[in-house]
Amino acid sequence: MSRMTQVREIVLMNLRSIPDRLAASLVIVVGIAGVVGVMVALLSMSSGLEQTLGGTGRDDQVVITRGGTQGELASFLAIGSATLIKQDPGIARGTDGLPAASGETIVITEVPRPGQRSGANVSLRGIEPGGFALREGFRITEGRRFRPGVLELMVGKGAVEQFAGLEIGNTLRFRGASWTIVGHFESGGAYDSELWSDRETVQGAFGRAGVSSVLAQLRSLEAFDALKTRLTTDPQLDVDVRRQRDFFSGQSGNLTTIIGSLAGIVATIMAFGATFGALNTMYSAVSARTQEIGTLRALGFGALPVIASVMAEALLLSLAGGLMGATIAYLLFNGYAVSTLGGSFTQIAFQFAVTPGLVALGVGLALLIGFIGGLAPAIRAARLPVTAALRGG
């Protein structure tokens, strides 16, 4: 009998006997499922946040803020500076000949969560009329746009889902005045977590003399470097110029790193436990099969088929646990909507995203645990003397 035939026969025989050791086998499956499920669930939070903020960004648009600031909330540009920025030749012009740019003011407001009296920080963005056209995916899902000069609000889809009292027709109290909600919108990405109103109205109500940022459309992708050089070296300005995609990616960087590190620590601790569980179970399986292994060795089966049979069982059980854990994480968390504090200390609404890459990562971790947990018992089984194995160990 060839070596490959020996491997095939002993592996199939071993796998067919798994139901006889069902309780012990489930220890491996459930333990690894727990590791993979927790890791994938945590990383899906980071993945969803990255998709939300990354989905906001475009390479052909730029965000200009005051030099040295990390976000829009801490930034301030005088109206004169914003006007000067808009005149740069690298910025596209609309059909009306005006710059395709929007000076925007960001302030923090409070909106209650469902069932709570205390408010959560939410961004109120004052935008110019041209700001709508700059959001490629913008669409009104219900109601209408706010009117300039009137205390009216539009609310993003994510904010509507996460916070209370944002239905059309409701009013919110900011700075001693009542603001009426007149529309809901969807634009994709982080903007869906915000409230929008007329820029000048927001400036007047909150006592802001300038804007937080300027969002502008580039004439072309290649115009970025020259525009950045002109604006950052202009002695009248003190600004940072970033592509919109890079700007929003930077907003998520620290948080996603923290989440990823937490997932790694938790998964590592749980993986140690699952590995020891797999080791114990596979050692028990080998001990229960010592006479069977001895008989096979006496019939001429080599060490390699014995190792292969034990490793095949460990990897199969690990694969089952990995797929189970990833499936549970997908069913429970994929698309689950939450909100968390973003880089500007305001809430960002997003959905957990269990991606194929995360599933592959989870299954890979499961197979690694199975490999480590099965290797030592497999080697022990192969080295077991035939006479000792026939006597039962």
C-alpha cells in the first residue's frame, strides 16, 4: 500500500470516528468559534468606521483648514481668507462661473438619544448653496432643503437612526432659539451623522465670524500639488490643504488603531485558551486511540499517516469553529448601526461591516489554533512505540 493511500485511508477512518468523540470535539469547535466571533465582531466595528469615513472622501476634492489643526472643529478661517482660497486657479468653476467651493462652519450641538434625557454631541454644519453640489451622493430622502436666513435644519440619515426627536416638523433648541427640521438627507459617509443649515444663519446664531473649513472641487487630480503649494506658501494664509479622502481617513486613524489593538489583545488571550483546549482534546483523542494506532502501525502504516490523521481532525474541527464564529459575527453584527465619538468629539453614526477579509482572517486564526493544538499530539501519536500502543499506552 502506497504512502498516499495509507494517509487517505487512516485520515478518512479517523474523521469518520469524530461522532464517537462528539462532546470532546465540540470543546474545540465552540472554543475556537468564540475566539473568531469576538475578534471578527470587534474588527467589524473598525472596518465599518473606516468604510464610513473613507466613503466620504474623494481625491478630486480638497479640504482646507487652518494650519496645524487636526479637524474642522478646531479650525478657524476668516471670511477674507476663505474668499482668497476660493479664487485659486486650481479650483474648478461652476456653470455660473463661480468657484466650486463651499466655506463651512462647524459647531457642536446636543441631541438626546432614544430613551435618554442627556444629549450627545452632534455636529451642526453650516454650508453655502454650492456645498450641496460638492456632495456627489447627496439626495433628499424626505422633506426639503433649508431656506437661507431661516432657522431651519436638514438631518442626515445616520443621525435620524441614532438620535431622538429628529423627525420632520420637530424643533430643536439651540442658543435660545427654535430650529425647525424641514428635511432628511443622505450623502454617504460621515456627513450622514450631521445636521445641516445655512452657513450665515449658523454663524449669526453661534457668534462665529468666519468658517471652519473650505471644501473645494479641483480642476483636475493633477492640480492638487500646485494648489497646495500656492496656498501653504501664501503669506496671507496659514492653512493645511488635504485631499478629502486623506482628511477623513486621518479622522478615523487613531480610533481604528485603538479598536484594532483591542481586538488583537482580546483575540490573543482567548486564542491561548482555545489552543490549550485543542491540545487537551487532541491528547485525549490520541490516548483513546492508542490501541488502534498500535494496530495500524503493526500492519505497516508509517508515522506520516498517523500524523496526518491527527492533524486532519484538529484542522477540520478548527475550520468548523472558525466558520461558525464568523457566521455568528456576520448574522449578529453586520450592518448593526451604532455611533461613537469621532475626531471632533462629536458622534459619528456608522454600521459594523463584517467583510470577506475579516472572515478570511478569522478562519485563518482558527486554522492556526488547530495546527498548533494538533501538532504536539500528532507527533506523540507517531512516536508511540508499537508494543506500548498495543498494550493501550
